[in-house]
Amino acid sequence: MGLIMTIAFAVLNLAVMGGGAYLVYASTIGWHPPKVTETDLRTEEEKQAEAGRDLAPYIYTMDKFTVNLDGEPKRSIRIEVNLEMLSQNGFEEVINTRNRARTRDRIVRILNGQTFYELESIQGKLFLKNKIASEINSMLNDGVVKDVFFSDFVVQ
């Protein structure tokens, strides 16, 4: 009885697998890969290049900051901040004389509120980048700060 059940199960299993293989094969009959010519590829690359030019970021490098940090012992930070803007309008809005002073003031306030121990870790630096970006974005009308980079970061 056990041998008959084993053979029946094996035959049933092979029949189900064969039926599944037939369904997969039958669904692919008549399918051909799309023909792509070199000119089609070239136009796609040109479209992507044009789109990339429209979204090219603008980097604004601010003058260096030297700011006292919060907490004991007293420490100071020297930092150079680079703002990556999404558009030319936002870039012009940040370099505007009035906004430049407001931007520097907000960054100084953020840095004054930080302690050495908060800025010591990588997570602290990432938190600082996000805080600077969100604070400046809240101040701007048209521009958007995409990212913040530190090209000089010294805590003493």
C-alpha cells in the first residue's frame, strides 16, 4: 500500500510540474523582444542629459564660521558650510545680501545651541546638516536646499 501511494504521488507531482511548465511555455509563444535602434537609444540619452541639465544643483560656499559651542568646557567650532540648491532661483535667493546675512545668523544660532558631545559623532553631524537645511528651507520662498556639505569642520 505504501509503495502504491509513493508511486501515485510521484506521478501526480510530475503531472502538475509538467502542466506548469506547459503554461509558462505557452504564455511565451509569440512574444518577441522589442527592437531598439541606435537612434532610439541616442534620443533617450539626449533626453536624460537635457533633464539632468535642468536639475543640475547649484553649490553655494559660505564663508567660514567660528562659533562658540554650548556647554562646559568651553569649546569653539570652525566650519565651512556648502549649500546645494536645486534651482538657479534658489541660488540667487540665498546669495542675496539680505538673505545671506539671515542665513548666516540662523546657522550661527544653530551652532551656538550645539555641544561638543552632540557634534562628536557622525549622527550628530548628520543631525546638524538636517537642522541647517530645514532651517534655511523654512526661510526661503522659492529656493530649496537639497543638501548641506561641510568642507571644513574643526572643533577645539
